[in-house]
Amino acid sequence: MNVREHWETIYTTKEPRTLGWRREHLDTSLALIETLHLPVTAEILDVGCGISTLVDDLLAHGSKQISLLDVSSSVLRTVRERLGETEKRLSFIEGDVRTVQLDKARYDLWHDRAVFHFLTQPDERARYHAQVVRSLKLEGHVIIGVFSHEAPPRCSGLPVQRYSVEELVEEFESDFTLQRCCGEMHITPGGVRQPYLYAHFLRTS
């Protein structure tokens, strides 16, 4: 089963409230985004958006330029239906973050909660890094959330790459500078503890 088929199967066969990564609101992401003091016209890309309510909260705070990227067409359809008329203000991009065509130097903020840690091979992470560099403006921001070393070694039936702060910095330090980091303890609907590591990077080259 390829990546697209895997996530389509999950999103079309499971109830949203049972999904292990589900949170009512992405509080840590929102708190980090608030520290950036971005203008409402800032171009924001949410990578692996899923059916999270981050877009709802960003819209409620006035954001006007949000692009949602996901490999699952059913996910993007669900979000369109949930947002109704509001979705006309958004851009929807269906594709794999490693290969999808993204506009060059378009985005002020690249947000990713729980996509990067599924890239367990160095070549996958290199392609991801290249996508960020290509599509993010100079002095643009990256906010990324991954499993820390204390988290389970698998998620949603797939292996994950777990990180320390130093290891995450090593992945991005050639073009980005760490601004801040923090932890988050996520509890799945089934009661599993999943410690996350969040980092905010600034693109400096």
C-alpha cells in the first residue's frame, strides 16, 4: 500500500474522534504562531493538514492566505464541507509533500504537525528539506511538531523517526536557525501518551 492509499484508508474507515492524533485545538501550534505576530495577509502552508481545526482557528484570528496540503483527497473534501462558504478563501493542495509542486518563495510560515516524523529515510527527509527551502521566503518561519524519543516507535500503523532537540536541529541547521522549542504531551483518544517535540525555525539562508 502506498502513502496515499494508507491515509485514504484511515480517513475513510475510521471515525474522526477515534484518530490517535486528534486534538480539539492545536494549542501548541497556535501559541507558537501567535509569537510570530504575522500580518493577516501572511501566506501560511499547513502541511498534512488532516481534518484538524487549525485552519478554523487561524481564520477566526483573521488570517486571509492559508494553503492546506494533504495527500488524502477525502481529507480535503471533508475540510471543504466543514468550512462551507469560508473555504473559498483557502487554497487546497492534494499531494505528497516530498514531490508536490509548490510555488517558489511563496510562504511566510510552513506548519507541520506530525508529517516529518513519518519520513524515516534520509533521502525522504532531504526531499522534504528541499521543498521547505524552495517554497519558504527568506526569513520565513517553520513550526514543526514531531515525536520525541519518549513517544511510541509507531503511529497509525507506520514507523516513525523520533527526535531530540539536537537531532531536529541537525536536520534543518544548514538553512534554518532554531528560535525556540517546547514539548507537548498528547494523549490519544485511546489513552496512549505521545510526547511531542515542537520547534520554531527561521530561514536564514
